[in-house]
Amino acid sequence: MRIVGEGDLIVLQVGTTLSVQQVPEICRVINRLADQGGVQAIIDLSDVSSIDPLGVLGLLGWRQQLVASGGELAIYRPQPAVARALDLFYVSRQLNFTDTLPDQFTLRDV
């Protein structure tokens, strides 16, 4: 996982899978961001080809945690298989999606 940005706007690039192996590391990052308060986080799922149930639950929990601290979580361009999985778990409506990154970020930065 890579983190780009600082302050109140960050992008997390997850890699190719969002599963039980990645969730603890992302949890630590989200905990730090929530402690800061008011952080806008974007999780880049553009390269993620698979997501397991723990990854899905993580997305919901991370969004809830950031919102509770005055922030927000958006999901950047999930691949079709991941988008289908989120639909199958009935969580798509509970998440925010974006097709763009803020001007200071490019796909190469993330």
C-alpha cells in the first residue's frame, strides 16, 4: 500500500487485492487519520482485481470511522469485478465513489 498526500487530503493505493492481508495495515492508517479529524481519504481501487468479505467490511467501517471524526472516504475507480462484489454485498449505496482525483494527484503519483 502507498499513501500520497498529507494533512486533510490523502490517497491510499491498495495494490491488486483488498483482503485479510491488507486490512490490518489500512486499519492502522485509517485510525491515525480519524485521530487527526476532518481528513478526506480516497482509497484507490483502480488496480484491485479482487476483494474478500473482510475488505468489503473494512471499506464500510473505515468510511464510518472517518465520517464520525468529521472526514470522509471515497472509493476511486473500482474495477468491474470489485464493483460487482460491492453490489453483491449490498454496500455500494453506502459508499461514495469518484472517477477523478484532486488536481494535486495523478495516477502516477498514487
